[in-house]
Amino acid sequence: MSNTISFLSGKAEARFILAVCGNVSKGNWSLLSHTGITNLFTTSNVTQILLKLSADTTLSWSFYNWAHSLPHYRHSLEPNWTMVHLLTKDRKFIQARQLLEKFALKSLLSSPLVLGPLLNKFPSTNSQVLCWLVMYYARSSYKDALEVFYVMKSAKIRPDLHACSALLSSLAKEVLSDTAWKVFDDMRQLGVVPNTYIYNSMLHVYFMSGKADSAQRLVTEMDAKQVPLSIFSYNILIALYSKKKLHYEALCLQERMKKEGISPDIVTYNSLILGYCKEGRIREALRLFEEIKRFGLKPTQVTYTTLIDGYCRANDPDNAIRLMREMERKEGIKPGLVTYNAVIRKLCELQKMKGVNDMLNEMDERGLKPDSWTCNTLINAYCKRGEVGMAFKVRERMVESGLRLDAFTYMAFVNGFCKTRQLDQAREQLFEMTHAGFIPNYSTWSWLVDGYCTQNNPGAVLMIPDELAKGGRVDCKPLYRTLIRRLCKNGFVDHAQKLLDQMLAKGLPGDGLVYTVLAFAYLREGQTSAATETLNEMVVKNLEISRKIYISVSSSYADQSDLLMFLWAHASEKGLISKKVCRLIENLQKNQAPL
């Protein structure tokens, strides 16, 4: 007998399938395990055997698992898909779902090219299996979940509410509010009638994207369709309104909850308290705290930590520490790392380093290890005090603890070295920052450029782009723009011009902001002809002064309004300012005119 089924005729294969089914029914597994028989199994005849045995799903399942154990055979997509549907049809949902999840990822089931042809095989169970696929993919890959959903839409298969909720929740995590709304609309077109849970998923989408107006429109729709709001609905809305500083609207929702017989829970109050504490409005937050106790709710670590942070934001670290002691003494709630971080941040801001060390010692006694946030706060504090050596010790401990340095860490060191006039070290930190994959912002480069200019060494600034370019570490155009702007700000317009020439020689075009700042710098230095020439270059290059450029330059040189007005008038004559920006300038002039 041959090792492959391909040598069997159609009739022989049919007899083989019937013989296997008969032996499976009788439990003759030892007979089937003969090498001459096991070598005849293919995914095609295994699928047919599964279907022949499907009157008793237990037999199909036993054969499926037995075949899977064979050394020279592996189930492909066809028998896997068949077995899932047979189990589903027999309402063995747990086994079916577990099996589906085992092969879904490696079989690329989310692909329409793979999934589409499978839909004709088991139409009665497609809906359930596809819903499981959506839920499975939604846990790790919203894109795959979307692919399956749109296969369902093309086949006019209505997803169940669990699949809808899972997909919308995955889109919420990715802050894809527009995509979520389209999916929500498509679901309704397929006949899905949203319930409270589905609406809650959409409210979560709008919470993650900070769209309070959209959330309110959704609530209006829920009211119109008489879909009740749950405690989760209210809590997520209150959290959203509090985040957006819409305190009145948040409190109105709290009142509506009470009228509808839904008692606010600790999550409700925590959201309201957080909104006030973020603005340093500790009195309003404490009023809500008293309300919590009056209604018999138990404050959580989140409640206390939020209030402690609120005291810190209100520049009251003493009461923050008092409440920290109270939470443990009265409620038995130990402060967590976030609690300590809030207090340490404020003590660092106030340069109360003894208090900081006390907190760090207390953390150590409790077995709480500083995280990146703690370390960055300490590094920043030491750098601001000019104690860069102490900051480096914290950095060493960070690395030893396996914590990664982030952009904030590098920025703190750049700032610290610039404050102590150690500019070469500051530059090294900046280069190290770019090498680590972080992009320094305008302020970070400004500290270094301002430092060199203070030391009357603008030539050092001219060398920065080429030094960075050696390692291919940074996008040169934004860097040139930043360096030129700061040199102009510090009165080194000739060096700024050299940088622009260097930039152009490398094939990097200057933009409207660079030329506008350069023209103003020439005017400020009394070089009117050079300013005019710069504006003429803008005309030749078809550059214009946009609203954004106008606001940026006006803000940077607000103390030189007369000179700015001369620049805007000169630029307007050359057609460099659009009518829209001209109207903006006129309106601002009217508002600033003396009464």
C-alpha cells in the first residue's frame, strides 16, 4: 500500500473513509494506528471523515484529536474550520471557541481572501464563529477585528452585541473615534439594536478621545430611544466632563443619577474630585470628600492620592502629608508609589530636599522602589539647583534598577548643564538624547544656543548640524530652523545667515518662518537693506507669512511692537501677507489702540 492517498481511486478513497468511520465508531484506535493506514490521511479525507461522523460530535472530536496526534499529519485550515463549526452546531461553545483561538492567528483568518471562501461551508453557524473571531482579535489587534467585521458586513451577517462591544472597546483603546462611529453606524445598518452596553462602549470611545460634545449627543440619542443609562454610563460621562473642566455639567449628571435612583459610587466621586484637584481647587474637592463620608462610602487609595495631589497642586504640601498619614491611620490604606510621587514632586519644586529624602527613606522601608517618574523628578530638581553630580547619581541608580532613560531625563540634564554653564556637557547630553532616538524640542535646543550666545560663542552653534549629521541622528531642517531662530533672538543675525546659507547649500529649503525671523533680526540690528533683501527672497521663493508665523513672531517679540508693525507693513507691500492675516493684524491693532 502506498504512503499517500493520491494513489487511491475515488472509490478506494470512499471505502477508506467509510472504513475509518466504522472503526472510530467501534473504538478500534489501535487498528487505525497502523503505519500503513496513518500515512493515508490527508486534510481532505480527514475533513470528510469529520463530516461523516458529525451525527455524533463526540466521535468527530475524538477523531480530530487522534488525527492531530499523528506524527506525519497536521491539521490545516479546512479540518480546523470544520471541527469548530461542528462543535458550535452541537452547542459545545467552550471547546469550539478554544479551538478557534488556537489556529486563528497562524491561519490568517482575518484576511478576507482566507475567510471569504469559508463562509459558504457552514452558513448556519457562521454568525457565532465570526463573532468569536471579532472578540478574539479585538483583544490584541483592532485591525484584524475590523477585517472580520467587514467580511461579516459584506456577507450581511449580523454580529451579536458581545462582538460589537469588544470591537468598539478595542477602537476606544486606540482612540479611533471616527472609525468607531463608522463601525457603530454599520452595525445598526446590519440590524444591531444598540443596548446600554453598546452605547457605553461608544461613550468610552469619546472619553478616550476627549469628545464631550459627541458624548452628549449620544446621551441625547439614548434618551430619545429610551435606552437607560447605567452607573458605568454616568461614571464615564462624569469622568469625561471632569477631564474637560466641565464641572457644572458633571455635577448636573450626578444630580440626574440621584433622581433616577442610581446612587453615585466611589468611582463617581473619584472622577469629580480629580477634576477639581487637577485645577488646584482643593476646597471643592474636600466638599465632595466630606459628602463621600456622609453617604457611608469608603474612600479608596485613589481618592486619597487624588486629594493629596490636589493639596500639592494648591501649594500646600503640609496638608498633603497630613492627609497621607490620615489615610493610613484612619482607613488602614497604605500610600502607594503614585502617592509618594505626588508629594515628592511638590517638595522638589519647593527645593525642600530634606523632606524629599525623608519620603525616599520611607518608601525604602515600605519596599516601594522609585520608578522613572520618581527618578526624573529628582534629576530635574537637582539639575535646577545646579547639583548635576547628585543628578548623575540618581541616573546611575535608574540604570542599575533597569529603568529606561526617557526624553525628560535627557532634557533635565541639558537644562542643568546649561544652568551651570557646562555647555559642552549639555551638548553631549543632547547628542546622546538624539542617539537614543528622542527628538529634542525647541526649548531644549534653545537652552544650549542661549548658553553659547551668553558666552559670546555663536560659532559653536554653527558646528552643531554637521556634528549631528555624522551619525544621521536628527532631521536637519527643524534643527536649522530652531538654531536660526535662537541666534536671531540673541542678536547674532550674521551667524543666523551663515546657518541659512549652510542649510541651502545642503539642498534644504528655508521656510516662511526662517525668512521672517531673519528679516526682523536684520531690522532690529538696523540693517534695513538686508531685511528688504530677505523679504525679496521670500517673494522669489513664493513664501508667505501665514497666520501661524505671524502669531509666533509677534509672541516672540511682543516687547518690540513698533518694529514688528514696520515689518508687517513692509511685508504686506510685497504681497507676502494674505488678506486674511492682514485683517487679523488690523483687528489686533484696533483692540490695542488707546481709548
